[in-house]
Amino acid sequence: MKTRFGSQSFPLVSIFLLQFCITGPVAADQKANQSTKPNVLFIAIDDLNDWEGCMSGHPQAKTPNIDRLAAQGTLFTNAHCQAPLCNSSRTSLMTGLRPTTTGVYALQPWFRTVDKFKDHVTLPQHFKAAGYKTLTAGKIYHGGYPPKNEKLKEYDVWGPAAGVGVRPPEKLVETPMGNHPLVDWGTFPHKDEDKGDWKVASWAVDQLASPPEEPFFMSVGFFLPHVPCYATQKWFDFYPEDELLLPNVPLDDRADVPEFSWKLYWYLPEVRLSWLKANQQWKPLVRAYLASVSFVDSQVGRVLDALEESGKADNTIIVLWSDHGWHLGEKGITGKNTLWHESTRVPLIFAGPGIESGAICKQPAELLDMFPTLIDLCDLAPRNDLEGHSLVPQLKNADAPRKWPAITTHNAGNHSVVTDQYRYIHYADGSEELYDILHDPDEFTNLANDPQFQKIKASLAKLYPRNDAPPAPGSKSRLLTKEGNQWFWEGEPIIESQLVK
């Protein structure tokens, strides 16, 4: 069977090499109530697709620290984001609400500018109300959100902000569609310690060396492998260029894909595969992405080591997640903003007390599920306003059935529905895609028009949201809208003849 990296087959990477159980008993002299509640270490990684050893997304990926965390807990291999874009994805998981509920589809706005949600209690706020000390550093909310005057309403303690860190004097690669300063990749003389993610990890290490009052909820958000994919030479050396495998992208891969799919990322600074090939930059970008993944994995390792050394690991739930994936040539593009698995599938790992170790769950899961799951694991007051569903049954038994699909939305009317076997995509113009992800995990063959699959397609089509909220006031970047018969991208009319493939 052909795979994403050619016709060769390779085994799933085992995540059981470093198994150990961290469900130790709570000390007898601890007081009941708050003092016995587990701490939470909430680790976010930006733009991380399934290119980790434990997820087997790329056979050469070297991520020993993420893999060891997976071996300690439960890995969800069929987890998906609610939106393939930073702000909409992070707004969803932190509020526990779908983009179709909030109307946050774009890189703007800060959700509290929407009257209906200005007082909505977020994940860290719920923990704070339960007596937790809340701390954060790096990228948890998108960009500059929350505004400075609202930060202390979200978390008690703020560490260093997310950032690239040191940059080369000039861009390493000149790119089309505006030569955006963030769309760059490669290496240049610098040190790991110069990078923004090193500073974020160092803050977390320092906090854990003198642990905050318990219980604590600590968020640690890493920027890489978000572009620019800069890493030091040592990480590039992990991936020799002459040995590097590229994704398998059939030349006709979009032949059976609706033309409307191009509208979801109409004009973006992320380059097309055609440009990468023409400029001999495909392999350098893949190499830089993998190098960035391995670097950020090392920073995850620093934080996990610090937790172990703190003596708090036995009473700490660890959650590791990415806000969405990233294309590296698949379907002819790079970046996110699609409803295919390269954009939607993300690593999701839970480890800690009450969680099965060395387990793999193949049931569909959503980032939206983290909020109710953590409420259950930490025995907090339940909420009736969250749209996700607790994963605790799967954390106790990875084979426990799950009746809900994973739904991803990118702009109103465009949805992906994933079950344990199928992905169904519905676009705002009514066009469709259907993939049998068990037998076609690369989503090469669209079955939407195959007569044999019409009943399956019809049953899946019943599951996507129908009452999409209009875009929240202030939405613009990467926003697709329609007025009459005209489609608009970021407020400008789409002219079909200007499509860049």
C-alpha cells in the first residue's frame, strides 16, 4: 500500500519502551480537598502535525521526549482540532465552545469583544475558581491575546511571551505572496539558548524548581515548529539531506477534489508545492520543519525532567497538544487552513494519576474535549455550557467506544467529520469529499461520488453543524465570506482567474 512517504512500508514506532506508571498514592498526611487535587501541566505546541515518533506521521521524525510522555500515558491517534487556524482553534479549546458557536473563524478578534462571551469562564478561570494557582508562558492564546489589561483575569502569573527569538540578519528564503517575514526556514549561526522556546522552557523549569502553591495549573506554550522554521545546526544534522524522505504527493492528487477547496486558503503567504519544486526548496523546508520539531521536543523534555525533579510528578496530570497540523506539500500546499488530516490531525496525550499508561486510543477525539476531561480528572465543579465530551472513559480503557465524531470547521459552512473509519468534508458551496481513512489514511481517493458509499456519506452528513454563527465583529485575516453570489477573501472579492496553484 502506498503511504505518505512512498511505497515502502515501515512499522509503527513503539511507545512502550519507557513505560512506567505515575499513579502513585497521595501522601497520607495531605489534607483532603484542595491539597489532594492533582496539579495540571498543560503543554501546547504550535503548528505541530503528526510528525512525531509515537504518531508515525514521518518515519524519520526524532521526538524521544514526546514519545516517552506517550509511553507514560494515553496517546490519542485520531484527535483533531476544531479549526485549522491558531486563533479559532485556541479560542475553541480554551472556552470549550465550537467556532460555529462563537463565530471566531479568523485570526481576529479576541473572543471577549463579542458581547455574548465577554464573561464566559475559560479553562484557566474555572481552575482558578476551584482554588488552583494558574500560571502561563509562551503561546496559549493566539498572538497578543488577551490584551494587557485583561491578562490577570485569565491567569495569575505570566511568564515570557511566545516568540521566534534570534533571527538571521535577513530572510534566508525569499518567498512569493508578499515575502512575509515569518515564512522562512533554514539555519544560521545561533544557539538554542537564543530561541524564544528555550526561554519559555527555562521559565517552566524555574517555576517547577520552586513549585508554586498547590494545586497549580501551569500552561507552557511553545512556538516552533511554526514558521519561521529556524533551528541550530545540531538539529539539522539529525536529518541528513541526502537521506531525507519527502511526503508522497501524487501529481493528480487534487483531480477528485472540489475546486471550492482552494477558496479556504485563497491567498496566503505560505507557499504552494509548485513553488517549492520550482525553487528546489521542498526538501530544505521539510528538513527545517523536522529540525524544529526535534528542537521543541528537547524543550518539552526539559520541562518533563523538571517536573520529575520537583517531586510533583506523581500528583500532576500532563496534557500535551497542538492547535492544528501543517501541510508540507500534501495536496499541493504548505501551511494549514484545510479540512484534510495534515491540518486537522494533532497529537493529544494525557498522562498522570488515574490515566492508563502505555495506551493508544484510536477513537475520534477533539481538542474541545480537554476542558471537560480535566474537570473530571481533577474533580472540579461540572459545567453544562461546554460542547466537548470527557475522555475519561478512554483514559481508563483506551478501547472504550465513543459515540461522538471529531468535527473541524474552517470558516462558516465548511466542516470535516471524522469517525474511527471515515472523514467526510462538506464545503459551503455544497461540494463534498469522503475518505476511508482506515484503508486510505493519506486521503488520496475521494469516495463522495461512489455509489457504494452514498448511505455512509448521508449518515455522516447529518453530523456537521448546521447553524453556523456569523463571523464575529472584527474578523478579517483568513476569513472567507459570501455576499449574494460573490465570495470574498479577507473582505476582497475572489476573482477566479487569479487563483495561484
